[in-house]
Amino acid sequence: MVTLIIGLYVTQLTGSASAVGLVLAAYFGPLVLFLLLGGVVADRLPRRAVMIGSDAVRGVLHAIIAVLIALDAAQVWHLVVAGLLFGIAAAFFRPAYTGLIPQCVPEELIQPAQALTGISREASIIAGPAVGTALVIGVGAAAAFALDVVTFAISIAFLLRVHPRERGEPGRRSTILVELREGWVAVRERAWVWATIAAFSVTLLCGVAPYFTLGASIAADRYGDVAVYGLMQILSGAGMVAGSVWGSRWCPRFPLRTAMSWTLLWPLGLVAFALGAPVGLLVATVMAGGVGLGLFGVWWETALAQRIPPHLLSRVSAYDYMGSLALLPIGYLASGPSPVVVTAGDASYSTVVEPGVHAHLLALTAD
């Protein structure tokens, strides 16, 4: 929801897709830079406590932004500063989250547990854009950020009730650099890990960043309605829910090969969106791509949980996230400019679209 809110609100505030890219880069840049440290911390400290601290910081930051917007005092630099701090806090949450899930269920239930968390994540992808779009356009961005604050409070409340089990042998404590190297060696020794990370790093640079920076502009240009930008994520989320449900029970002989094959459906929906395809074709292709992403998410997280030593799981997860996201801020900043007009509500805003970016891919937004 937040990524879409930023795209709509900053477009309304400035009329500039370059400003949208700057804010999104602020959110994702520190996330990339601090992920490895977050992985070390999550393997050292109780993962639940790390997650609660991260939620608290991010909730406070967005509460401040909501107040500034409500007072009509928000400026782009406020969002940039909040984004930088938000990204740092998020860098500690993600590796801890990956490591905590296998500690909450018996070993034989790891795949269904990964599917369940995928379903909840994908359900939020359906609800988030719809709620976010309605709030920003119908009520205001302050209400949208305030709702996000509530979600962090709910997350903390549930985490306080989690009692994770011990899993695997505890790792040997050393310096941060030595522990970072241990995580890197674990990635480097497994070709299926580093090859997948590399593939998604390029995908996020070439597809995710341009889509989120220019999605509202492209929707207005091709379909005459920025709401199609939110519809894309809703459709993808519906497919991902279906894929996650299917993935909870399907255990192919070669899960990652099968998963990567299914993700080839993903670009078709983005090509349809880029070309302004009829709505029926758009719905079918985007949902099919979502199914592929849902299957991939379940099998990928299950493979990491089952095949990576538990005391290294958060660090390997951190390398996964960092490698996948490393080029994303560059993509946000590079997605600019040639002029178009975006219509939101009763007002029109001049914004920018880079020639040739219409065929870029939709984002896998994991958290």
C-alpha cells in the first residue's frame, strides 16, 4: 500500500515522476545498504525482538508523516528523510522475519507455513492498493499513512504473542565482518541461491523501478485513468494468493526449476499493460503472472528454510534481499523523463515518462 500511496501523493504534490523516484529511492536505498547488518543482528539476537523494534520505529515515522500531511506542511524532503530512516529499520525486519517463520512450526510444516504467510502477504497486495487508492483520492494521503501506522501496531501486538522454538545448533559468535563472510560463503557455495538472486536483481532494475515510478503516468496515458495502476497490483495479488494456496500442497520434484518456469508468465501482464491491451486480456495475463509469482514465493522460501543452516538463515536471507534490491534505487532514479499529463480527481498534473519504458515489468513486492 505504501509504495502506491507515495506514487499517488507525490505525483499530486509535485506533478513530477522524478520526485516520486527520489522518495522511493530514499525508502529503498538504506534498506539495501543495511540489510547485511540486519542479517547479522537477526542471527545474533532474538528475532522477535528485532522485528518489534523495527515495527515501532517505522510506525512512529509514518505517524509523523501523517501529521505533516494533515497540517498541509509536508514537503518532499520530509518524505525523503522519513524514507531513509524507514529503510534502515526495514533492513532489520526482513532477515529476522525469514528466520523466525521456521521457528514457529515443526519441520514438516515449513512449506504450508510459508504458503500461509505468502497468502497473507498477497492478500495485502489485493487490499492495499485498493484501500490506498481510495484513501489518497477520496480522503487524503494523511489517512492512508495513518492506516499504515495502525498496521504496525497490530503487527507488534501479534509478535508479542509469538513463542519461537529453538532450531538447529547455535552459531559461533565472532566479529560482524567474520559473520558477514560466513553468510557470503553460504550463498556462494549454492549456485541455486546466487543465480536466483542475480536474476531478480536485474528484474527489479529493469521492471520494478520503472513501473512504480511511472505506473500512474502510464495508466493515465494508456487507459485514461490512474486507478488502473492500482488495479494491476490487485489482479497480481489475486493470482499470487491462488499460487500460494496451490504451492502449499504441490511438491514438485524440482521445485525451484518449476518455480522459475512459472515466473515466465509474469512479464506477459506487464507487456499487455504497456501496450494498452483490452481489459479482459490484461486481467488474464496479470493474474496468470501472479500465480507464477505465488508459486515461486512459497517454494523459494521453503528451500531457504530447509536447506540453509538455521544459524545462517537470516544472513543468507539478507544477501538474498540485498542482492535482489541492490539496483532498485538506481532504477527509481533513472526512470525519467518526457512530459505527459496525469489526471487525478479533478486536477491535472504534468509528469514525466521515459520513452521506451512502457514495456517494463510489474513488481514482486514482498514485504
